[in-house]
Amino acid sequence: MIPKILKLFRILAGSAIMMAGAAHGQTTLEITANDTMQFNAKAFEVGAGEEVTLTLKNVGQLPKAAMGHNLIILKAGSNVIAFGTAAVGAVANDYVPQDAANQALILAQTRLLGPGEEDTITFILTEAGVYPFLCSFPGHFALMQGSITAK
């Protein structure tokens, strides 16, 4: 019973964090990533044109080389599977594809995080739409993806 209550509290707290900033034309989001290849949240709403500050925290324990996590926000309509597949070959760039076509899809990205690390990014989604996000570490995008809806 206690774990369910704690999970509900985390969800409500996360919603409160997002809504607190929304009233001032900016939104603050906090997302965690863990050793079971999961983001704690898979969908968010923000206002189109408002500043968004997003913090990704790797709450896992496994080493970065085995279970690193990042968060990459792509343009609306982007093919997450194609991007994630291209990322597998980008070892030298922390699994972020460097070809021009894939680079053009990236709106914002965190760095690749090891256990206990966090990174904060700030971005603006200028147009209404649904923007996919994913972790590009090899194989993670199958489970670690979501969407940000700008209204």
C-alpha cells in the first residue's frame, strides 16, 4: 500500500511542478530514468512558445557504459524508430547521430548520464504539436520514449 501511495505522490508532485511554472509562461519538468529502461513519465503538456526547463536525473545504479541515459526531443512528426536505429552507430558521440538529416530533427538534448547524474536543458516549442522524446542509448528507445504536447 505504501509504495502505491508514494508513486501517486510522485505523480501529483510532478504535475504540481509542471503547473507552477505554466502560470508564468514557463514550465519546469523533472524526469527520471532508471535501470529498467523507463522514464518516470511519458507525456507532458506545455504551452506553445513558452520556455521549458527540463531536468533529467539518472536514478539507476548501473554504470554509464551499460545503462547510460539521455533525453532527446525531436521535431513533431519525427520517426523515433529511425532516429533510435541511427543512434546505435554513434558511439563516439554518446549515441547521438551526427548526420545532417538526424541532426536537423533534434530540438533539444541532454548529455548522456551515468548513475546519480543529472542534466538540465531549456528550450521553447514554438508551434503547437506533439514532439517525441527518447533515450538514444542502444536499444533503449523501444521502451524509453514519450511525447511533449505543445498547445
